[in-house]
Amino acid sequence: MSILREPQVELIAWTGFVKPDIYPWTTDSENEGEQLIEFAGRMCYQSWNNPSGRTNREYIENLLKQGHLSVLEHAQASFALSGISRSCSHELVRHRHFSFSQLSQRYVAEDEANFVEPDTIAADPRTHAIFLEAVEAARQAYSQLNDLLEEKFGEVPSRVERRKLARQAARAVLPNATETRLVMTGNLRAWRHFLRLRGSRHAEAEIRKLALVIHRKLVELAPGVFSDFQVTTGSDGVTDLVTPYTAD
């Protein structure tokens, strides 16, 4: 059992782009996802010429200013997430514009489950001790229940089925703090919406911490689309994301 406090985010997929030769258009960007965004925007108006010499970065910035965000939906990014709690994942899956593939507690044993401890609990030795006692008790209860239930279902021919029946019942004692892992995929418009909502100081602390990590990854991936988000820290010590653009 490990106690986790920091989410882990790994980029696993990113949009590619193949420029059609029939369109007389060039761009200065080598970023295929951002090339696709500019191409889609120019397709709307057949504006293949660029007499003003506008860069790809400037083109996308103008899209953000105008609120013309539908073209951002063509580019997608997928992340592998770990080190987050089941509680956090319950909030993530409310974002219906994303696709999720999450660890199944029916098939994956949680005997050695990790747990995500909120910073406010970890900061106080008394609350930290209570947290450790509670998650260890839950882990032990899960293991005991799982063993007993596997015995109970001993007559079920399939070993996989026996384990599934036991684990899906035993997981009832696991807390929201139990670590989960998942793949999360969304288009860049959806990711902007996610950052604006979950990077806000009004968001729950763990998902805000996750949003800040994802923001760093997205700025590296598509700076033209995400550099307007600024990381700020208020007088109360809360770090969040702010953007001058409000359009979703």
C-alpha cells in the first residue's frame, strides 16, 4: 500500500495531419494538430492565401478571440492518468465530451491498493494518522471479504467468474480515496473547457491539481491553443488557471 499525493499524467496519443495537395495553402507551424486547426478554419472561408503573413499562432489566437472554437474539435489528445482517487474520477466522468477507459475493480484485485491523501489531511499529523488507520482498515477488510467470497463461490466453474463475483462485492468497503487509473481522450475544445472549469480556484482541490498538471502537458503539446491560460497564486495560497477568453 502506498499513499499518493500527486497525479501522474502521460501523453499517449495526439492528432496527426496530412495536408491535401489540392489546396494552395502553407503554414509556418510544424505542429500537426495546430496545422489541422488552421486548415479547418481556412476551409470555412476558403481563405487559402495569407497576404498579411499571419502565423499559425496568430491565426489560432484570433480564433480564440472570436470564439470560433468549433475548429478546435478536430484535434484530439489522449492522456493516461494515475495517482488520482476514485472521488476525482467521479468528477472527471461528468465531462461528457471526453472518452474514458477506467480500471475495473471487478477484474483487478485491490489487495495492495494505493490511496490518494488530500493535502489538507496530510498537513496535520492528527488527521493524517486517522486517514492512515482508516484506509488500512478498509484494505484489510477488502482482502478478508474477497477471500471469504471466493470460497463462497467455489462451485462456480470459471475461475475468472469466481474472482469477478468476489471482487465486485468486496469493493464495497473501499473508500473514495482508492487510487484509480484511466485513459482520458478529448478534443482541444473540450480540454479548454475542462481547464477553465477544473483549473478554477472554485474547483475541488484534487481535480484542480490534476488540471494544473494537464495544462502543463497541453501547453507543451499545442502552445497556440493553450498559452492564454495563466497560472496564478492568490493571497490565500490557492494556485489556479485564468484565461481572458470565456467562450466554450
